[in-house]
Amino acid sequence: MHLLVYPNPTSGDISINIQKDDLKEATFTLTNTDGQIIYQNTADHLAHSYTKILDLSKLPAGVYMLEVMVDGERIVKKILKE
């Protein structure tokens, strides 16, 4: 599986691109440094490639953690919001 999150740092949108053979389901969870869930969503019936765009423009500047679960595989990325 290939996961790309860009741009990082960001002042607005981030794009989350997933590429995986036989991709079925992805869950996206964005949390702040206190562990509070800011955003959570699941996408299913996916193809080989999927891109999710999150608008972070209304969030305060700081560090956020993005957890992406793809078909049971968990990846966590640190996001810096300017």
C-alpha cells in the first residue's frame, strides 16, 4: 500500500492519496494533541486508487494526528497546520 499526505505543513486543504491493489475500505480519523476526534469518516467500495481531501482551514494552527485505516492496516501521520 502507498499513502501520500500533502501538502504538509498546510494552511488549508490536505489531500490523502491511497494506492493499493484490491483496495476496499478506508477510515480517516483526525485528532488534536489532546486526543479529541476532530473528524472521522469511512469510505468503502473503493478502487485501486482513492484521494480524500480534508479542509483544515477552520482549525487553529497546531499539530494534528491523522490515522488512516486501510483494509485493517493502520498508518498514522503527523499534520502541521500553519
